[in-house]
Amino acid sequence: MLTYSSIDTDFLLIVLRSLMLRRPELKVVLMSATVDAQRFSRYLNDAPILNVPGRTFPVQTKYLEDAVELTHYTKSADEGYNDSDTSENDDVVLDKVRSGIPKKLPGYSNATRNTLTSYDEYRIDYDIILRLIEHVSYDPSYNQYSKAFLIFLPGIAEIRQLNDMLLVHPSFARSWLVYPLHSTISSEDQQQAFLIPPPGVKKIVLATNIAETGVTIPDITCVVDTGKHKEMRFDERRQLSRLTQSFISRANAKQRRGRAGRVQEGLCFHLFTKFRHDELMTEQQTPEMLRLSLQDLVMRTKICKLGDIAQTLSEALDPPSSKNIRRAIDALIEVNALTSSEELTPLGRQLAKLPLDAHLGKLVLLSGIFSCVDVAITIAAILSSKSPFVTPLGARQRADAARLAFKRGDSDLLTAYNAYKTWKTVCMTPGISEMQFCHKNFLSSQNLSNIEDLKSQLLTSLDDAGFVHLPPDSRRALSQHHSPRHRTFVNVPASSDQNSPNDALVSSVIAAAFYPRILIRDGKGWRNIANNQSVSLAPTAVNKGTTMTKFLSYYHIMQSSNKFYNAHSTSIAYVLPMILLAGSDADFRLHAGVISLNNNTLKFAVKDWKTMIALKALRSRVRDIVNAAWKNPGKPLGIREEKWMRLFVRVFDLEQEKSERIEKAKVKGKGPER
């Protein structure tokens, strides 16, 4: 069964087509509620289509013009809209296309036509949503549709705004239950939305597009659809992500109105015009292959030996541009996962064994070499799933304060790891309530449990690849990890986790894995060394406002609505370890006393030629050790390699000691520059 928006589906289609071209006797049966089955069938060698009739009740569908007519709505664009809190929307870009307001609206009143003439259809109009709920709830002719409402909104900011308005609205404040559904809200709180309220009580569920197919609330009788969603889009040229707010597709709209017909006849209001639906909306959502990074697909193409990368991806159902394919290949060459001739390197072959993107995979593999596995696989699990931190409605400041209480090592990632470690200790300590701890510290027990589950998979993958050696009883424990009767925690062997307490080493391994995703201080702001672009830090970054750090690593950059570029998941990057571990070539200029990295974008002065020679030798030996580990993971170090590794780790011990001195100086109010 295919849902054509997932990048996994994109690649699966390529593989299926390749197999069917080689073996024409193979057959594929297509089953889907929303995709263009005929198009898929043609792509897959005329695969047969299986139609299974649904069992939903009919849903009465109305559009924006109907909502305006029904509620006698007269608000115009120049009156202003009650916007969401801008701090919540810092990373959202509006994707505006041509107007969906038709020039003629036969059959509607002059008042409706006049209202729509100046209506801003790109904004979220909370007033008309409230009026619709009120009208359906208290108009006797709509009584059968007033049991439970589902409101589709683009994101958490809009959910917060409408939730606050409903809680103080005189018509809904007392006898209504309002439930928000979003990934930043704890799963325990979200479960309440699925409960059927007692007699005389009605409910309103506020959700994003997760309620289209991801979850089903069976008692919904009326849907109000704002017609918008937020999509992540990756710019291969700039190597940054944008969260865009745009109109949904017709397939999305069909799914949304279908939510109202699960138990009886339903009602749906789409807050966009019928003209937009019929004439302007795309048939399907933009495939992830056309809006997300192609690096993962490039790696999979090489792993599955599908042939030339550009040729294979160009034969996709919706092929990406040749420029974006080239940029993804170049990015993997930069990570050292591919050679210049587009063959997998020893590192690339190891990365192929992990269910992670190239940078997170490199982090996990490096942790096996430098003995900091627990922190690395936890960070990889966090960045691959949901944050352990949650922000309940109306508690943003308290949630931010709780998160900062876990601050560790000038790193967003180590801060999250610290919260995870504290939660794990609480869970393993008799007499302490996990629920109370999570509630007090604004943590999601469900998200933390999911992180723990993913950790077990990553540790197993590391063991399979040879970077960790688990004893048989530990392997058995991991195999029972998902059993609901046996709640266990991942235990990394001590021999693979000796350096996890060393924040300087861990932050340097993170910087090496994410390289060249490095920021350098530029006046009061930051500059991205990869493209010389000015960058800000995300509003929730623990390094926001810091003046003592010169270099930061980051996991990704988002373009915000005000055109700023915000770096997320930042960690301090130390100069000396960066020189020794950075993946790019280093130029040691003995006469000038300068070491440069990344084509002169990073330059470091060295006090004397003896120090420079020592650094060059140490860097060379460490790179030899790392490259040998890619080729023969788990092979014990020789005596000479052991000595070089001890010297290398001593560098981080010195950095850690220096950081501790700086922290003490900061407490006394005289912190030196890093």
C-alpha cells in the first residue's frame, strides 16, 4: 500500500520499476485512497489496480463562500486578522500563489461577494472558525452535526491561538471540551481527544494534518478545514530547510472531509473557495523527492547497485532536477561517503548499514571509535524522532526555563541528553514517580520511551557493523527491549562509553560528524562557513545570546518568515579538536604560522613551528586510525596507535579542564573569551 508523499515510497517505486524491467513476470497490485492509481500503474509496467470500496457515510461539503453566506460574515482584509504569536512562526514561510477568489459568484448575496472581494485567503481567520462552530452548534437545522468538531490548522502556533480563544469564548468555555493534537504536546494529553464525552458535553479537536490519515477520531461529525498545512522543503543549493505554509492538495482535502463521515453523515467546511479547489489546487501533495534532501536517496541508489546515480533518480515517477542530484552527490563527497567518481568509500559502506542520514550516521560511527557511544546514539535518536521536551499551551516560559535547567556543555544536544539521562535515572529509582517528574520538567514520557527504543536499534546496528562488541546477554536484552512486560534500558558496554562524560570530546565528535556545518562568530551574530551566509540561532538555542563562544556546529538551518536563517541543534566547537578531526583537507603553512581548513574559510594562528608540526603529526595519525576503523571496524589498536589515541584524548581532557575554569569564572562574573 503506497502513500505518495514519503521519500521511502519514492525510492520503493524506483526499485520496483527496476525489478519489473528486469523481470517482467513480477506483478504489483496497487491499493491507495488518495494517489493517482492510473499514473502509478503506467509507471509500474501497467500493474493491476485493486479497488476496495470504503464504508464511510456521505459528507456534505461546503466552501468559504458558503461559510461567509451562512454566518453573514462581513470582515475584510483591512480590518486585520488575529495572527498567531510570531515567535512560534519564526521558521515558517508563506507560499503564496495566485488568488483563489473568483470574479463572479452567482447564487450568493451581494454581502458575501463584497466580503470575499477584500478577503485575505492566505491568513488564518479565527473569527470565521468561531462563528461556524457557534452556528452549527446552536442552529437546530445543524444539530446532528454538532457532536464533535475537528478543526484542521497548519501548526502549533495556530492551535495555541484558537485554543486560547475557545477557552475564553462565552459559548464554549464551560460546556465544551477542547483538545489539541500536536507532536509537541505529550501523548498522554493527546489521548484525551479520542474519548467520547459524557451526555450534554461536546468536544472540539484542534489538529494538524496528522489527523488526515495518521490518527482517526471516530466520533467526529463536523470538520472545519483551514485548507493549509506546513511542509518542510530543502534547498539543495543553499543547503538549508524552509518550513512553508501553503494550501493543501485536493487529495488532502478529500481525506480531511472524510474524517466527518466515520459514524454518521457528516458536514465539512473548507475555508477556501470552490474555485481554488477545482482550478488551482494540485491533485496531489508535492512528493518528498522534490522538496527534501536527496542525499539519502543517493546513498540507497549506491547500496542497491541500481547503476548511475543521476540516471537512476532521473527515472523516478517525479524526477528531481539534475542540479539537485549533483548537489546531493557533492554534499556526500564532502562528508567522505562518496569518492569523486561517485563510488562508496569505506565510510560510505558503513553509513549504508545504519538507518540514519549521513551526518547522524557518521556521529554514531565516530562514537564507536572514540568511546562515547551512549551519548551519540541518544543524540541520533533524538534528532531522528521527536524532542523529549514539550510545551503545553500557555506554559511556554515555564517550559523554556525547565529546558534550560538541563543545560550542559553549551550544547542543545547535550542539554537534551542530560534531560534523557535524568529521566532514565528516575525510571530506575524505586519510589520516584516518572509521571510527576515528566510533568514537572515539561518532558514527554512517550517521546523519551520512543528515543530509548530507537537507541536499542542503533546499538544493535553498531554491534552488527563491528563498532561495538555486545556480550550475548546484552544482545538478548536488546531483543526483549520492545516487550511490554519487560521495560528495560539500553546499556552500552563500558569499554565503548569511557568518554561520554567528557563534554569537550563529545562536542568535538559532533562537530566532526556535522562538518562543514560550522558557524563562526561574526560581530554580534554568526556566519556559516559553508556559504559565508549570516545566520542567527534558533530562539530556543541554549547558546542564544552567548558572547563567549567563537565556533558552533549545527545540525540544520531553517529559513524563517523574515528571511533570516536560524541554526538549530547547535553545540560548541573547540579549535584544537576541530583542527585534528575536521574532515576537510588542512593546509599547514609553517612560515606563516597558520593552519587553514575548508579552502581558507577557517584560519587558525599557531604560536610556533614546533607546535604546528606536532599538530600536523597528530592529525595525520588520528586520521589513519579513523580510516582504518572504517575499513576494519572493531580491530584492536596496535601499541603505537594506542599511544597516539591517548595523546589525542588528552587534548580533550585539557579542553574540558579549560571549559570548567571558564564556567567557574563566569559564575564569578569574569568569563574569558573561548
